Amino acid sequence: MKQTTFTLLLAMLMSMVGLQAFAKWDTSTIIKVNDLYYYLDKDNSQAQVTSMPSGTYTGDIVIPSSITYEAKTYSVTFIRGFAFSGCSGLTSITIPNSVTTIGNYAFYCCTGLTSITIPNSVTKMGDATFWNCSGLTSITIPNGVTSIGSSAFYNCKGLTSITIPNGVTSIGNSAFYGCSGLTSITIPNSVTSIGSSAFLDCSSLTTVTIPNSVKSIGANAFWNCSSLTSITIPNSVTTIGNYAFYCCSGLTSITIPNSVTSIGEAAFYGCSGLTSITIPNSVTSIGDYAFYGCSGLTSVTVLNTTPVVIAEDVFTNRTNATLYVPQGSKDTYQAADYWKEFKEIIEIEVSGIDQIMSNDKNNATIFTLDGKRINKPQKGINIIGGKKVVVK
């Protein structure tokens, strides 16, 4: 017991020492060296760049790796939150390898900023770091950064490409909200969550690769990504958030994996280009308006033998669409509210691909649902030997 108490006390003391080491910035005194202003941590010989007391920084800025003040040298390690906020006349900035942290809103509304190089020494970038930097066209996030903060690149309309390193584990809420010039993005395998509204209104985004590490797609994540034509959701995802693909009118196909248990409210609302959808048997709840306004939807395949309870507004195009259900479950669907209102209900064989390839169907002619002949079954609906078969 004494040993445990001593260990806890020691841990607390070490924690306090650690906190003190990072809490010695003298914000009561601002100093100027050359053209930049700083706060100092005299005990640790560190300096942080801060905002100009009156006016704003303009032109091309080069932050030095160290400064000398009163005959003492300080390493520049920190760009303070709001340091360059509202500096619309700032055109470029060079950050030295000594900097490890960029604070919240550091470059907020720097609309004239066209390029920036963030060194690999940086391990932390705050929320809204580049909010509304509409002139920024490209940026490389350094390898040491583990998370992209909320609203980090909010409304960076000029951003056409961005590289997310493999160390990033989370993409914050609204991280790329309104990045209408962004055409493609690759999310690395280290990312486990995509925040709410992460890519909302990225209207030029045509392709997105979501890795198997991602467990959840947040609400509004791809809201109004109208140029997005297809997306594959990996088997790691269990939840598709509310409004996740709201008004993705260019989306023509999507694969929902067997890991997903819930499809959120209005998840695919207004996806008018979507012609078919397969809902796996793992799904136990489908939110209101999930497929509302999907006017092009003509084929819905549901792999549950027992119908999921849905509201009237989930499928507004059901009277024009065919519902495919597992063998032996047609009568159950014909008796279920709103499922029974589909134009036609057809039973199909549901099988794993290994089962198909190991029986006599492997000698049959195989077509996709749109009539294209293929050599082997693919995930989704296949026409094998004249019968519709769903490959999981």
C-alpha cells in the first residue's frame, strides 16, 4: 500500500514538474526582434511568435529558428494562437525546424497566403489553423502530426491537393469544410475517425479512399460533395452518420459493408444519381429520410431475412423500384409497412463468393446487373445462370 501511495505521489510530482516546464511564457511582456513580436520563456530559453500589437503582418515572412534578446539566445519553438490571424496581406511564410507547435487560429483568414511549408519538426497543429486561407493552393502536413484539428482548413477554397501523413489518427470536425477546389484526397490507414462535416461542401471532390482503419463516418461528413461518383466504405466502419452523404447527387454506386449496423438519418438524402443499393444483414436500423429523394433508385437489395422497421420517408422512390430479398422472406416483406409498397419484391439467392466459386455455378455465364459479361462474380448483385445472386 505504501509503495502504491509513493508511486502515485511521485507520478503527481512529475506531472506538476512537466506542467511547470510548459507554463512559463511571460505574456505580460512582448518583445520585438527585427520585424516579429515574441513572448519568452526565459527559464527554458524558448520564444513564441505572437501577433503584432497594432496592425498586421504583411508580405513574405521568414521566422528565424532562434532570436537573441538581452544577450541571451532563445529557440523559436511555438507559433502562438492567432499570431497571424487576419493578416490578409501575408503572402508567404517560412517556418523553421525549431517550431514544434502551431496554435489555434494561427493563420486565421490569411486570404493572401498562397503557399506555406510546414517542417517535419511540427507535431501539433491547433484547431482552425488555416481557417479561410482561400488563396492557399496546396499544403503538406508533416509526418509528426497525429491529428488534423477541427476546422483546420475550413473554407480553403483554393486548396486543390493535400497530403495527409500516415501518423494522423483523426480528421476533426469541419476539417476541410468548404474546400470546393479539392478534387481528391487519400486518407491513410492510421485514421480511425472522420469527424462531422469533415468534407462538407467539397463540391469538386470526385474520389475518396477510406481505409480499413476508419470505424465511423461522422454526421454531414460528405454533405453536398456533388461531384463524388463512387465511394467504398471499408469493413471496419460500423456507423454511417446522419446526413453523411446528403445531396451527393453525382454518387452512382456505393458499397455498404457487412460491418455497418446503422445508417443514419438522411444519410443518402438527395443522392439522385444512385441507381442501386445493397443493405447488408448487419444493419439493424435505418434512419428517417435515409434514401429520401433518391429519384434514380430502381434496385434495392436487402440481405436481412426479417425486415428492419422503417418510416414512410426512408425510400420515397419505392413505388418505382424493385426490392430484392433473401429466399424465403418475400412474404414477410410483403406484410411489412413500407417495404410492401415497392413496385416488385423478388427473392434472390444470397451466398458468399467462396460458395459460388466452389459449386457448379462457376461454369455458368455471369453478368453484372446492367448486362455486362464478367469472368467471375463480384461483390453485389450478379446474374449467374439466369438467376440473381448477391455476393457478399
